[in-house]
Amino acid sequence: MKKTVLSLVALAVLGAASIASAAPADACAVSLTNDPVVMRLNKDEFRIVFGVAGDQCATEGCSGVIRYKADWKTESGATRSDNKLVSYTVPRGANRTIAVDRHYFDTAEGQHTTEIVKVSVDDVSCTDRVAMR
């Protein structure tokens, strides 16, 4: 009976060790290269650009989502905040990419000039290609 219990404990320990060693040493991780760049295209149309550095993604590639908040105001002074998501993909063999989000910030269908006051990033997720298979 003792041998059976000891054998089961040994198997459990060895199984846990093999599972831990199967996990990748470098987890998927990315960072933003700089603050987001805001480009005005029209009175109320903007592109918000994020540079993504993914040095650990070069072997297999990775992708994820950038969650951010855009604070903006109208020409009358009214302020608003929008929570946004933009996806990105770092292709295999690359270690950087950009993500571009297109937005119209207005309350009256392009009749007013709006300004982006601030763009703040809340979270950047990452999933490597091996995990997606």
C-alpha cells in the first residue's frame, strides 16, 4: 500500500515537473515603442497610430489587442471620452509592427472641428502563434 501511494506521489511530481518544463521560457510580451501618434485627416477624422515592439515574437509571430482611451472635445468645449480597441499582428520574422485606428470624433456628423486632448493606453495583450494553434 505504501509503495502504491509513493508511486502515485512520484508520478504526480514528475508529471507536474514535465508540465512546468513544457511551458515556454519566454512568454509572449510586447511593449509600445512610443506614445501614440495622433494624425488629423479632417475636421473630425483622426488616425491614432501605435508602434508595437515584440522582440520575443520574431520566431513565430504574435498578435493582440491594444485597449486605450481617447479624450476629445468639440469646438463648443464639450468633452467626451471613448474607450477603444485596436488589434495588431507582429508577423513571423519581424520584431516590430504598427497598429492604426481610424476614428471620427464628433457629435454632429462632421459639422464641427474636434480635438484629441489625450490618448492613454490601458492594456496591451499578446498571444503568440504557437499558443493560437
